[in-house]
Amino acid sequence: MNTSIHKTQKLKRPFILASVMLGMFLAAIEGTIVATAIPSIVADLGGFSLYSWVFSAYLLTNAATVLIFGKLSDIFGRKPIFVVGVSIFIIGSICCGLSTSIFMLIIARFVQGLGAGAVMPIATTIVGDIYNKQERSKIQGYLSSVWGISAVTGPLLGGMFVDLLSWRYVFWINIPLGLLAMLGIILFLHEDIEKKERSIDYGGSILIMVAVSSLMFILVEGGISIPWKSPFMFCLLVLAGGGLYFFVFHEKRVKDPMMPFDIWRIKLIRVANLTTLTTGMILIGVSSYLPAFVQGVMDQSATVAGFTLTTMSIGWPIASTVAGRLLLVIGYRATSLIGGLSLVIGAIFFFILTPDMGPVFAGTGSFFIGVGMGMSSTSFIVAIQSTVNWERRGIATAANMFMRSLGSAVGAALLGGILNSQIQSYLANNGLENKISVDTANQILASDQQSGLSESVKAVLRDGLTSGLHYVYMGLLLLAVITLVLIILLPKKENE
């Protein structure tokens, strides 16, 4: 589809860019601001065993819809899809803020993730539409700053809302931001859409959602609420395996596939996308469970927990900026290797982390993870976009974003399952499995609720949480090593 931009729009580009950056800020801040508040949310609503589903629900619909929204924007234009996406996101945010149970919150997060699936890719596409290749390199700095600003302000705002107001404001802050972003795009972005019939791969979207959601149930609930040898577990395994098989089968035969597998034949794209999958798992592991460690194990406030995440958020944009220059000097592979090494160093910090080491040590590990993410993600996007032609650049970029979303969704479920099973095992080993449950860990995350627990129970819960999170960080280290190995397998030149 050809979309021409009015010449007069050049004068409005600063306003469009501001609206796009606000939309990106809306989606970017969601991860860090919620991660800081989640221990307090779970302490208020209960359901610690469903902790990871607050993240997984959002990431699942985000991953399942990001490619299809990109396809819809090619047919109907960027403006209507962006506005629809932000509208759905706002509705989901309102429902999140009004939630009275963990189940209601998870359902609202499904809705929120559906909207987020449109916001980020369409915002990036709009920038590609209104700026030429030379201008884009400069604009990329502005877009990177959005991640930096949102990442720094997100944890701080989340901590302040929790400590001074209520965790509900974490979601309600999205309402004015979303309305402003929508208003700017409605007023200033004008498109001439060439009418052209296109097929939409709804089947692929449904199949991948069935496969991923089934896999997430297996990872989170397997061996806990769903016995491994139960008929329900067998059904989930069939759905996960069958859904993935038929997704691949369907995508190879449909006219306009949601995931064009021919681009995976290019070694750089194949390896970069697999690496992006593992980095997505690392990212969600740090974002989701570092606040739980700082608040539940170190007994620090939500604001302090926010600061430990902020260091990752500072490292990311700084590394992205440096990576943009390094790419021209040492190439994308060497730049990616620096990122891979940084991820391993950060994961080692978490692996050896103990309650006595304090939040500064945790924040240092978080910073190295941020540097690793900034170096690797920037290198991958630039390399991928340089490898394919213009006609496939959008879908190649979207496929890489999809792999990160998928990695985050699976990572949240996998690491959440590890945490729950370890806490449950710890309780059983201490003879408390019939007296307290995994959900009792809710009370450890809120100092005002700990008075109802005896000192011995608090000690066991805190030790159990420490043990469970240690296994989570062991998983992070393994993922970081796998990421480094995959980066080593990258071709030395982009066109190999």
C-alpha cells in the first residue's frame, strides 16, 4: 500500500512526533510503573500465586496482536489504528484501576495488552512514514529518550503512588496521557490511503494466542494447581503443541501471513530473533521480580524498589546511544557481543544477590542488564532493517518486536512457575503446607499486613521467597549465557 503524506504535514511533524512520543511513553512506562507497584497490588488484592499473570496477561495479548495491528495499519492507515489502540488501552487502564480482585485485574490487563499491541508498532511506523532515512537517525535519539525518561520516572512514580496515594493511580495516570496522544494524532496526522484489497491473517493470530496461552498455563500452574499427570495438563500440552504446529502450517500457506517465515531463512534475522526471545525473558524476569526481592526480602519501601529498576532504565538509553555510534566503528556483531557480556555480568550480580547486600548491589546488577539490553536491541534492529528491502522492512521489524513480546510473556510464566513451585516446596519442607499457602506470601510484601503473622511464619515465608527468587535468578543467568552463545553465532556481515 502506498501512503503519501501531505506536503503541509512537514510543518506539523513536531506535533505528530510529540504525540507519537507520548504514545510510546504510555506503553513504555507501563512496564516499570506496574512492576514497582505489583507487590503492593498483590498485598491488597491477594492471589500471590497469580502474581506472574498480571504481567503475562498483558504480554500475551500484546504479543498476539502486534503483528495483526501492523497489518491493519497498512490497510486502513496509521491514524485510525493508533486511535483505536490507545482507546482500548485507556479502557483497560480504567478497569485495572477499578479492580477489586486479582482475577478482575488480570482480565483488565488482557484488555490493556490488546491496546498496547497497536500503540508501539504504529507509533514507530508513523515516524518511518513522516521522516526520510537521513532524518530518522536523528529522530531515533528522541525516541530512545522516551524509554529513558519513562524508565526513570516509571519506578519513581509507581513507588510514590504506592507510598503516598494508592496503587490504582499507576493505571489511572494513563488516561490523560492517552487522551493527549490521541488528540495530537487526530488533529495533525493526515493520510491519503490508497484503497487496496488485503487479506488479514486472523487465523494466525488466534492460533498463536491458543499456543502461547496454553504454554503459559503449563509453565505457571504445572505441578501446583494443575498436576503434571492430570487429563487437564494433557489437554494443555496438546493445545500448546498443536497450536504451534498448525500456526506454522497455516502461516506457510496463507496469502498475507502474520509471520512470514521466508525472512527466517536469513541467518542474521533467525539468530537475532531467537536472541531477542531470550532477552525478552531476561527483561521481564528483572522487571517483575526485582521489586518483590527488594520489598519482600530486603524489607525496603516501594520507592526504593523503584530506584533499583531505574538503574536498568538509565543504562538502556545510554547504551542505545553509544551502540548507535559503535555500530559504525566496530560493526553490529561486536556491539552485540558487548551487550551479551553485560547481560551475563548483570545476571551474575542477581545470582549472588543476598538480602544483606542491599538495594545498591541489586541496582548495579540492574544497570548492567540495561546496558546489555540497549546494546543488543539497537544492534539487532539496525542490522535487520539493513538486511531486508523496503517492502519487507516493516514486517521484519514487527517480527523482532513480536519475539521480544513472546519472550516476555513466556518468561513471566516460566519464572513465575519456578517461584511458586519453590515457595511451595519450601513450605512443605518446613511442615507448613497445610497451615499456610503460597498466597500467604502476599502479607510479606506489605509491612502493614505482617502483624497477623507469627515471627516463625514470617521467617519461613521470607526464606521461602528468598529461595524461590534465587532459583528465578539462576534461570536469568542461564538465559544470559544462552543469549551470549546465540550472539556469537551471528554472521560477521549483515548480508551473510
